[in-house]
Amino acid sequence: MRLQGWLIVGVLASLATVAAAADDVDSFLAGSSKACIGCDLSGRDLSERSLQRARLDRANLANADLSGSSLFRGVLARANLKGAKLKNVNLNLVDAKWADFRGADLTDALLYETDFGSADLSGARLDGAKLGRARLNQANLEGAKLARCDLRGARLAGARLKGADLRGALLDGLLLRELDLREADFTLSDMIEADLRNADLRGAQLAGVNLFGANLNSADLRGANLEGANLTNAILTDARTEGANFDAAIMPDGRRVE
């Protein structure tokens, strides 16, 4: 009898929890609450909504549509946003540490000072995104699409960018020291005075890149393509350049390779 009693209490508690979670979702969708922590919002249409300062910690937003919405200063820590539609979304100053953005579409998103610490952005689309002063420490950006994005002032310590598409990106002055940048595509990007010491750039595409004053001390450039790159005043001390293509590149002494 005592065991049956405890079982009944447990079932009632579970039902109460489910009901409370449903109430949280309904209140959030109705706009009467800014908090929906741990809620299941997968596949929901949340486009063009004002969600500033929303608390969505651990929420399931997989495949949700948040296009054009504003989550300014919101919280998405450990949230699941796999495959979510986030075109033109405003995530400025959002806490998205440990969040899962695999395969999400963040094209032209506003991500100024967003904290993506340890977030998984592998395979995500961030073309044209504004990532100025964003925190991407330990983030996984392998295979991410970052063409034309603005990363100036961003923090990328320990980030993984292998195979990322950074064509035409703004990367001036970035600290990219010791990062894994193998096979990344930086074609026509700006990397003026970037710190690439000890970076692994094997097989990377650096054609036409502006590397004026960049520090490539001890960088691994084996097999990299630097055709037409501007290396004026760059530091190449102890860099490994076996098999690298420097055709038509301007070397540190101002001489163009014929």
C-alpha cells in the first residue's frame, strides 16, 4: 500500500510538471512571459517576433523559425537550435554558451558581442553575419559558411575552423594564433595585421587575401594557396611553406612573385 501511494504521488508530480511546462509554452507564445526555460518549441513559427531578454535556457528550438525576430540580450545557453531558421535575427548580446546551432541558418544575423563560448556551429550558415566582438572561444565552426561576415574584434581562442568558408570576410587584427585552419577558404578576405603565429593553414585558400602586416611566424602553410595575396610587411619567420603557391603574391619586402 505504501509503495502504491508513492507511485501515485510520483505520477501526479509528473503530470503536474507536464502541465506546468505546457503552461510555460502557452504563456511564452502568448507574449505574457519572457521565460520558457527547458521548453519544447521545436518546429514553432516564431518569426518576426519581439523576444528581447527572453530566457530560453536549455529550450528545444530545433527547426524552429525565428527569422527576423529579436532576442536582444536574451539567453539561449545550452539550447538546441539544430536546423533552426535564424535569417536576419537579432542576437546581439545574447548568451548562447554551449548552444547547438548545427546546420542552422544565421544568414545576415546581428551577432554583436554574442557569447558563443563552446557552442556548436558546425555546418551553420553565417554568410554576411555581423559578429563584431562576438565571443567564440572553444566554439566549433568546422565547415561553417562565414562568407562576407564581419568578425573584427571577435574572440576565437581555441575555436575550430577547419574547412570553414570565410571568403570575403573581415578578419583584420584577429588573434588566430595556434588555431586549426586547415582547408579553410579565406579567398579575398581582409586579414590585415592578423596574428596567425603557429596557426595550421595546411591546404588553406588564401588567394587574393590582404595579409598586410600579418604575423605568420611559425605558421604551417604547406600546400596553401596564396596566389595574388598581399604579404607586405608580413612576418614569415620560421613558417613552413613547402608546396605553397605564392604566384603573383606581394612578398614582405614588397617584391611581387613572377
